[in-house]
Amino acid sequence: AAMGCGDIEAGSLSFSASNCHAYFDGYPVHEVYKAYGMLEDEMKLYNVHSNKQVLLQFRNGLSMLLGRKPIDWDEIEHYGDTDRSITESDEVLDEKDIRYPFIYGCSLRILICMLFSKFELAELLCKKMQQRVNLNQDPAYELQTNIYMYIGLASAGMYRQTKRNKHLQVLRK
């Protein structure tokens, strides 16, 4: 609807979110990747840059899942340590512009860690997300639920692997 009304920016953001949900609804990864490519082409056509960094995070994560880009566990471990590791560009962006690419990039990397049973690494990324994103200032439902869901999944995985009570305690909270 937004694209039909000429609001290319809102349309691109909605389309991006729709593709993210499609992945979690079980659509084939290669189809979701292709849809992001189409969105990227439209954004270039209409000269819309507002969603570029978020889109880049999704494309990178999907590229790893498809095997088009090797999974660099060292990059994942250090993701978010510098702004450059988030944006992958030389653009100077303020914290507001880096915030959502960081959240989406971190979320996708956490999911990749979960898929490959790298639960300690997933936990580290959860802590980075909690440190960087002030949950009291941004009580958005999807952000709150994602962080706590990821922490729970990482703790469950680590508990299964180690049987250590500290992970069970996190699950009981």
C-alpha cells in the first residue's frame, strides 16, 4: 500500500520486515534472499538509502545460511565492537543510524549461532545487544521479546551441553 501511494521509504521498510517474517514462517532461504535482491534493486532505482544498512545485514545473514558467504565465527564474535563492524562501510553514521542495523545484524548472527550450536557465542551477542540497546528507552515489543527469547535459547542450549546450574537459573527467571 505504501509503494502504491508513493511512499517508497515506508514501502521498503515494510517489504523488508515482510521478508524477515517469511524466513521465520518457513519460506525457502533462497527465495527470501532473492526477494531482498529485488528490494535492493528498487531502492537503488528510487534512490532510497534509509533502509540500506538494515538490508545489508539481512542479505549478509542469508548469504551465510545459503553458503554463499563463509561463516566467519571471529567476525561474529567481534560484531558490534566497532561501528565499522556493523555498517561495513566508511560512512560516518550517528548512533541512531547504527542502532537498527546493529539490532538486525546481531539478531541474525545469534540465530546462526543457534543453528550451529554455538550457544556461548550467542550468549555473548545477547549481552552486547543488551549493553548497546537501552531496553528502558526502547520498550518495543519485538526488541524486548527477541532479546529475552535469545537469552533463553542460548541458556537452554548451554544447559543441555554442560548441565551447569547457572544456565538453568537463567531459564527459571
